[in-house]
Amino acid sequence: MTQENLSKEHPVRSIGELLRVVATRQIRELGEGEYQRGDWHTVLKSKPPKGIQWDYPWGVTLYGLLRVSEILDDKNLEAFVLEHNRIAADQFAYLRWQRDTFGQYTNPAGMEELIRECLATQIASNKSLPLFVVKCLPS
């Protein structure tokens, strides 16, 4: 492939344009879960949230989206991260309620790593918890 053909197929873009393209491809549909309380049978019928994930690579991606939102002054990217983390915190609170009430939880929706990290952190020191987890803890 010649340089000329390469340029036609892949036009030169600015760094900002590349950041926007890569960041925008990370956006996914998010949706609220159902956080029904009651007996275990009721809990099992609850719908998990959509598009929520919590693991190291996704956390790095979310942080990157925040940084790109600052660089490009793109409030949509920031809004996506904040909405994701709000739904994740709600789901975490619900899973914690399940664990405290029934000794188990269901429909973790990619939250297993967050649960492990938070519980390990609580056991180790009960301080320096991430802000989105603080609202999940008992007063």
C-alpha cells in the first residue's frame, strides 16, 4: 500500500479528533436496575442494571474518559462516567443489602471486583474508601 492510498483511506486527524473517536467508542447504553426488597424470591426477580462493569481495565477506561472530557471540554463524556458510577453505587448498595439480609447476593452485574475491593478495604482499615462507595456504608 502506498502512502497516497493510506492517506486516502485513513485521513490525517488531529490529536483531539483521535481522542474523541476513541473515547466515543467506549460509550455504551446504561440502564437502571430494579432494586426490589422483600424476600429472596422477590430479590431474584430484580433486574440488574445495564452497561455496568467494575474491573481494573474498565476503571482505567472510565478515568481516561474523564481526562478526555476535561481536555476536549466534552460534558457528554463526563456525564457518562458520572451516570455509570452512580448506577454502580446504587447496585453496590443493593448487593450489600442482599448480603447483609440474606448472607448472599445475586445479579452482581460485573460488580464482583468492586465488592471484593470494598470489603477487603473495609476489613483492612475502614478508611479511605472511594467516594462512590461511601454512601453504601452504614452510618
